[in-house]
Amino acid sequence: MAASVAAAAGPLRRAIRRSPQWPGPSRRALSSEAPPTQAAAVRDAFLSFFRDRHGHRLVPSASVRPRGDPSLLFVNAGMNQFKPIFLGTVDPRSEMAGFRRVANSQKCVRAGGRHSDLEDVGRDLSHHTFFEMLGNWAFGGEYFKEEACSMAWELLTQVYGIPEDRLWVSYFVGDPKAGLCPDLESRDIWLSLGVPAGRVLSFGPQENFWEMGDAGPCGPCTEIHYDMAGGVGAPQLVELWNLVFMQHNREADGSLQPLPQRHVDTGMGLERLVAVLQGRRSTYDTDLFSPLLSAIHQGCGAPPYSGRVGAADEGHTDTAYRVVADHIRTLSICIADGVSPGMSGAPLVLRRILRRAVRFSTEVLRAPPGFLGSLVPVVVETLGDAYPELQRNSAKITNLVSEDEAAFLASLQRGRRIIERTLRRLGPSDVFPAEVAWSLSLSGNLGLPLDLVKLMLEEKGVQLDSAGLERLAQEEAQHRAQQAEPVQEQGLQLDVHALGELQRRGVPPTDDSPKYNYSLQPSGGYEFGTCEAQVLQLYTEDGTSVASVGEGQRCGLLLDKTNFYAEQGGQTSDRGYLVRVGQQRLFSPHPHPHPGPWVTNVFQAWRLSCMEKHTAVHLLNWALRQVLGPGTEQRGSHLNPERLRFDVATQAPLTPEQLRAVEGTVQEAVGQDEAVYMEEVALSRTAHVPGLRSLDEVYPDPVRVVSVGVPVAHALDPASQAALQTSVELCCGTHLLRTGAVGDLVIIGEHQPSKGTTRLLAVTGEQAQQAREVGQSLTQEVEAAAARLSQGSRDVAEAQRLSKDMGRLTDVVDTAVMPQWQRRGLQATLKALQRRANTAIRKLEMGQAAQKTQELLQRHSEGPLIVDTVSAESLSVLVKVVRQLCKQAPSTSVLLLSPQPLGQVLCACQVAQSPTPAFTAEAWALAVCSHMGGKAWGSRVVAQGTGSTADLEAALSTARAYALNQL
């Protein structure tokens, strides 16, 4: 028996290592004992089992948008929301701190990042970008391996009725390199539950050691697998349930450290479980997907879904069904949770998902425009009861999907035209220019996925300049790095052990209320109070508490109180220094720090600039509501002494008129120099005040209220309606005491980082005045350029110089720090002027070409061939001469060379129009330009090129000989 198990273990290991593949589209029942069960009932049975039989608390699914976890693009596992418990950093005052045993069904997205299934979706019968993870957890040793395994076995075999002989299990074999021992405890538990030794397998860390990401909680796991074959032939195993025993934390340096407490984290995909219970060999054949597949069939008229994969799926029809069904579920869930298609991070991934769905629906299924949006109600009907946010946001989801689908289809048509136009200019051996492909891509202007661009070129037998594309990608990455906001220094963060030690010693939190201790002087300046503080503890940069540090060594220090502002509410941290009371020397921790008292001093210019920006943020928020409507919502903000950033929910970018109106509203409030009132009040007093602005976050109690022009007590009186007439917000930041010190506000930038969100960049005070001066100066330059254009140009060279000047001026306007409304107006003006300049160039070139055409016709009698030289300032003029010659002499083939400075020679040709031309213009130009060591491009009728030669007669002879030989 042992020998047979050992012999089978190798193939089984290889089978489980592979991505789970449902063996085929057969729909026969897998088990006669377990009748099919509806997905909603399967989900409810799981939750009821853990709540009613084992005392678990049911918690709702977290949003798929991670909260405060930059390591994730999306929530990709049920344990993500419980990470603070695993790390021991959970706030002891929070509801989560009381969790001991919980269960839920978590919405998960695996697209982008470490755990991504995006490219596999559609190719097989099991992968999804969105899925539901059924899970149960035990925190702080509430229970561990024995109870977790027993509960799982009980649910699968007794509640769901899965035959025991269809279940296999695996456990962690250990990893000597990492110092991890085999999990023999889990092996023995399964054997005690009656699982035969032949169905208990051991695997290494790749299969049985679970990690959330490159860093974070992790631990050995034991998995339960289902045998699709049912004892007929070799086992066909698919993973059903993963039981993870959280014992370690993967540190940033790759090492493993023990967690403060042990936890249980289990996860079972609802889609796969439902497939097993409904007797289906594919998750797409369950009632979670069948309504969608039916709606796709009805909406696009493609053949019905038949579950084919690989070569059997001719035309990729069934692949397209699976892609569209999966992706519309993901899009609906993400948009309902506040993640919209955008240009970076998770929004960019979602944009790719949407466009991938559009490609398959339109190109394979031949769906009509607006088709994807029509599927949203089906998703809502299927999942809305479990996740009500789908029902609340159904219209928003439909609109966003439909708008992006229409935009992508329009871009696709434009992209095809650009590709065709570019291909007509290429020679037979030329690669497709990387610059053009980049302009078509998600990183360029049209937003087409690069893999789609490559596919379109492959269909035409054209190779893309991959090296050039890589170079452009590197340049884009460098540009983004330069444009990104400077990364703020993280500073010292005390871990849970250090904080716990302070609590054990009874050290109270630092009193930072002195940060609000400042006043406005009669002169108009601000006086910032100092603060006397005691040093309670020294820390090294890694957070270790020490009695002293060496000279010149960076350190952290804990004070009993401070007037420094720590970053929160979007306002950056203060900077400052400490001075010993009664002395003038700065703080020095070497060799032993004197406990104090020390005087803390903020850098006043830094703080005052932050105060200006923060009050300006509140005025900007209020002005946007005045201009765009009272329903306008803030999505976030950040400010430092140089500038401020403000995100606002909008359906479309702000118009220049709206931007100017917002600035004007802020200027009016600044000009009135209104008082700014600040007061701490009970949080309950702010609950039902019309117009009061707050964000979706947890506020302390009491909470600080900032009101412009109206005392806080009056502003919070619901009967006063004052909060509807001025800026009233919950805010912990430091503010001006009167609005006049803002000086001015100019919005210098505006874009949409994602659909439905507009990001504004603004400056205040002297910087704002400078921005207005720059805007006025550039306006005068554009007016002067327009006047020069109206005067006309004497020749092509002058017209081209004016066109280049327009281009340079456009670059300056695009990048200048100036009012955004003014920039948009100048950009529109310059675009029109550039069109006029280009039109003038074309007219002058046509006139020049006509003159040269007549000169050539006089030199050449009628015949089948004209090969000659002519002076031309550009290839554009030379091509126009060739075209006019052939227009006046249709039976004549023409090739002209034009010598340029430094030995360069321009070439253009056109062959006579004939039903069966003897040769092509492209081949003719290539023969001549190759003789000159250059290159050529074009079509069968017209071509052009360049080369270098000092012997024009030899080049002309080559041109004549080639044409005569072909004729």
C-alpha cells in the first residue's frame, strides 16, 4: 500500500502544482448523493453553519479597494481586512479588537500584482478575476488546527453531503532552508478524522505555505481537494478549501518572524464549491454564470455557449463568452466599491479589464455598441442580494461601463486608420515605428492595449519595433518618476511591541494640543507659541528604545507634549527644532539626554504656508459646491508649503468657465477677509447639520469644527442653515484666523486620474500672483503670433519658421505654471493658429510646386518617363511636384531628385496609372535610394525616400535604367 501511494504521489504533486483545470465541458452529475444546490443557498449554508453550530460572528465583506494598505491593488483574499489583527496593530478601542471567531463571504479581485489571473480568464473553465471567498477565522488562539480541520470536514461531508471518498488533503512538508519544520500535526489530524493515508499528501512551500504578498502575515496551510474522477481512473484533483495557520510575518527583508499570536485563516472559493455541488465540471456552468451567458447569447446573437476550450473552441467564441461574463462581474463589483477605470494603479487595471471585455464582445461575439452596459442588471440580479452596494450603484455602473466602451470603440476605429496610414508609408522590410504604436497605446493618446496593437500588426504580417517600444517605456517611467510628488520621509514608526511597553509603563499619549496655540497680531503677522516639553524616551531609527545615541546619529524622541503638527487630514507635518530652557543650544542626545524641560519651536514660514494652503482647501471645496452644485463631493486632498491638491467627484472635466468661476468665488471670500472660527464640539452635535462637510473616515470625539465667517455654535445650529452658505467642515488641521492672508488662489492643473474624479492642483499667495503674470505674458505672446500669421508669409521658409514658433509656444503653454482656465484657452487658440500656419505652408508649397512643374514640362517632351533633378526645400514640396507632373501627364512615370545641403538627396516618384503597371513606385524609389545608401517608403503608386551622394548623374542613371528595364 505504501509503495502504491508513493508511486502515485509524484504524478499527484504535478497535477496539484498545475493551475486547476476542469477536465472538460461534460455536464454529467459528479455525485448522486449531493443534489445540485443554488449558489445563494450554498453561501447561506456556509455562513449559517459557522454562526449557528460553532458560534462565529458574521461580518460583512470589505470593499475590494484596500484601506490603508499600499501593498495591494485590490483585496485579493478574505484575510486582508483582518491584517491589523494578525500584525497585532489593531486599535484596542475598535470593534475589530473584540473579534475572536468570525466568518464571511469576501469579494476578491485577482488582477494585477502578485496574485493575478487576468490573462488566464477565458482560456480555461475555472479562472476568474472576481470571485467570492468563503472563510472562517479564529484570532488570538481562539482555536487552531484541530478545530479548523474538524469544522471543515463536518461542513463538506455532513452539510453539503460530499462523499468522503471524493476528498483528498495535503499538508506542508517543511522548508529546511527557511528553518520551517513539517506540519505533522495537520497530517495526524486528517488521519484521525478518517482520511486514508493514501489520500494525505505532503508538499513544499509553493503549494502549502500561504503568503498574501511580498510582505505580511503568512503560514503553513493544509488544503482539501476534490476528485473529479470519482474513483474512475486516475484522480483528477481540484483545490476546494485552503486552511491557513497564521504563525509568521514575512518582513521587508524576506525573513520570517513569529506573529505575536496564532490565528486561523481559511478560504474556499464559492464558484468552485457551487460547481461541485451542482454537478458541473466548470464554474461557468453554474447558476452564478448561466444567467450572464444566456444574456450574452441573446444580446449579440452568437452561437450558444458550449464550454469548449483550446483548439476545439473554433473562432474563440466560448473563450469570449467566459471573458465577457467574468469581466462584467469584476467591473460591476469594483465600480460599486469606488474603483473606476483610470490611468494608474488599480483604476488602470480595471481599464484594461473593461477594454479586454470590449475587444472580445465586439471582435469575436460581434456585439452591438452599448452591449456591456446592458449586462450590468444581470450581475445586479445575481449578486445584489448578497452585496447591496450593487443595487444602490446600478445606474452609475451602467453609465461608466457604457461611456468607456463607446470611447474605446471610437479609439479602436481611429487606431485602425492610423495603422493603415502608417503601413502605406513603410517599405516591405521596415518595422512598424515604435512611436506610432506608443501613441496608440494605453500610455499614449488612444488607450489601445499594446497586445492588441501587436495583434493587429501580426494580422498584417508586420513586425513591431520592440526595441524602440522598450526605450519609450523606459522614458515614460522616468517621466512619471520626475512628475510624481516627492516621497515624504516616512519617519520613525513605533511597532506594536514598543507601544505595548509604553502602555505597560503607564506613559500617556503625547499632548499635541499646543499646536493650535498661535495668534494674529495687529500688524497682520502671526505669533506662534512655544512649548516646554520633557523627553520621555529615545529611539534609534529602527525603533529600538535606548538610553543614549552617538554623536551625529539620527534618532527619535518621545515628548510628553509638543506644538508640532503630525501629518494627518492631508496636511504635511511641521518642521522645527528644540532648545534647552534657559540656554541657546539645540537639542543633543549625546551622551545622555537631559529630560528637560526643552522648548519646541516650529519653523514659522513652513507652518504659515501650510495654514494658508489648508484654509484655501476649505474655500476651494466650498467654491466647487457653489459652481458645480451642492451635491459635489470631495474625494481627498493633500497640501504642503508649495502647493495643494484637491480631488473632487465629477462626471466630466471642469470647463475653463467653471475653473475661472471657482477661482473667482475663492477670491471673493479672500477679499472679504472673513474670520475663521475653530472649536472642539461633541461629535453628536455634527450628525445632522445641513451642508456640513466631512469625509468617509472615523472622527474623534470631541471633533474639531472649522467655520469660515460664522461662529461654530451658530454654524452647527440646524435652524440657521449657515453651513449651506459658507465653508463648515470637520477638520483637525491648522488654519489661518482670517481668510485674507490666503492672498490669492490659482488652479494651475486639472486632470482626471480615474473616471468620475477630477484632480485640481493650486497655488496661493505670491505664487498665485506669479502664475497670473505668466498667464498674461503668454497671452500677449500668442496674440503677437496671431498677428504675424495674419500678415502672411513671403515664402515657404518663413511660413515654416512661423509654424515652428507656434509649436515652441505650445510647449511653453503646456508646461507653464499659470491659470488652468487660461492655459486651456491658449491651447485652443494655438491649435487653431497651427492649423492656419500648416494651411499656409501647403498653399505656398502648391504654388512653388506648380511653378517647378511647368519648368519641367517645358524641358521634357511627352514620353513614358521623366527622371530629373529639381530644387525643393522639403520632401513635401518634391512630392507635390511629382503629383502635379503625373496629373498633367497621366501616362508618364516620374522620379525626381533634389540635392540638399551636406550631400543629402531627397527622392520622390510616381508611376503611370495603368491597369497592369510594369513596376511599383516603392520598388523604384528603393532601387535609387539604396544606390545612394539611403532608404525609401511608400505604396505601389507613390513613394519617397532619402540618401546621400555627390554623383547625382549616377543616381539619375540608376533611376532611368531601372525604369527602362521594367518597361
